Amino acid sequence: MTTVLQRPQIKIPAPDRRVRRERRLTWIARHSIAIVLAIMFLTPVVYLVLLSVMTSQQALTSDYWPNSWHFENYVRVFQVTPLPRYLLNTVIYAVAATGFMLLSSVPAAYALAKLKFRGRNALFLTVICMMMLPPQVVTVPLYLMWAGYGLTGSLTPLIVPMLFGDAFCIFLMRQFLLTIPSDYLDAARVDGCGEWRTLIRVVLPMARPGIAAAGLFQFFYAWNDYYGPLLYTSENESSWTLSLGLASFHGVHHVDWNLVTAATVLAMIPIVVVFFFAQKAFVQGVTLTGVKG
């Protein structure tokens, strides 16, 4: 009669309460700075949301928590101001300006990063100087030029200049394109690709993080731009963007802080959603990680 020997089961003791507590405290200590910074950034946003659901009387007090919740404030915002029109103008401005900027800045950045020609360094230095030039310096001549064409009072003076590129975005994408090995481009040229085909078929797929970062920078700038719409569209309310509309809304309804904050929350939601879905590409482009593999 044979006996079957069973392998003894080794029981791993579960960590006791002391060990779990030490691990929890260690995790908190390692992430303490991040936790403090997150609280600092989230506190104003949370208070803004709470303020938007208060009554107009309580919004003027020092209370931090609503006595009663009034979500109808978000409905009233659409009744007292043409917020959909402001939102449409902002989307048109941000999307068109970003598209035109990428259309013109990507070839410029590619030329400065990968093409060898006389005067390339001087041209790049010019881009750096343009990036440091305050926009207020050229405000008067540009306004007179657009006024001469009768285009003031619209978003055209803010969108059309993006066809000539943006200095900061050219600089950002040029630095990213420098991390792409030139061997890929040389192989494409050997296979018979011209510069435009090399740019479209080889460079663009490899430079998606850098292009996404530059596009998001331009999109965020256009979405939050107040100076440009105030300068060119202040006399035509039908062309106002969200930033200009919120400023005027604050001036008209300066007592109804609950409505002002409700309109601000509605203006923040689209940009938060865009950044939430594009944050991975944005971080990769900013850190200039380059190409792996």
C-alpha cells in the first residue's frame, strides 16, 4: 500500500496592523509635497464650484458651504447672457488659430531642425527674438493695418496671423525635432522621398507628442485670450469670446457672484476635458522625450 506524500502548504502571515500603518505613513511622507500642492490648487476650484450654487445673498458673505443648493444658477446664466454665442466664437478662434499655426509652424520647425542651408542659425535667432518681443509693441501698427482693411470687429485679425506661424511653437517643435535621429530621414531620402513627403510620412508620425504639445499651448492661449478679443472685437458683441463675455458679464452683474462663478465654471469645463484626454501627449511633448526604439 503506497502513501501519497502531500506537499506542506506554507502560509504567509498577513502583515499586522503596525506594518500596514508604517507603509501608509511612508507613502504619505513620500508624496507629501504632491499632496500639499494638489490641495493648494484644488481648493480655489472647489470653492468656485460651491460659490456657483449659492444664493446671491450668501455669495456676498464669508460662508464656505452653501446653506441650500441652487443648481438653477447654471440655467439662469444662459437666460441673462448669450453664453452659447460666446462659446461658439471661442471654439472658432481656438480651433482655427491652432490649425493655422500647425499648418505653418511645423514646416518651419522642420526646416530649422533638419535642413542645412545658409543663414539657418540667423533665422533661428530671429525666431528667438520674435518670441521675446511683447505683443503690445506692434499693437498700434497692426490695428491700423486691420482697420484699413475693415476687418476690425471680427475674429479675423486674431486668426489670419497664425498662417505665418508662432515663434514659441516653432521653437518648441524645433527642439523636439532635433531629438529625432536623422537616419530615418536619410533612409527616406534614399528611397526617393522628397522633403515634403519625408515630412509628412516620416517626421509627422514620430513628432506627434511635440506637435500635440505645441497645439495644446496655442489652443489654451486662444481659449483664455482676453487682450486680443478686447482690442479687435470690443465694438461688436456678436464676435465676443468667453473671456471678454465673462468680463462684461462681471461688470453688468457685479452683485450676482453666484452667476458670475457659474459662468466661469461652464467656461472651464471644455478646457479641462481637452487637457484630460490629451495630457499624456502634452507631457511627452513638453519633456521632449524623443523617439524610443
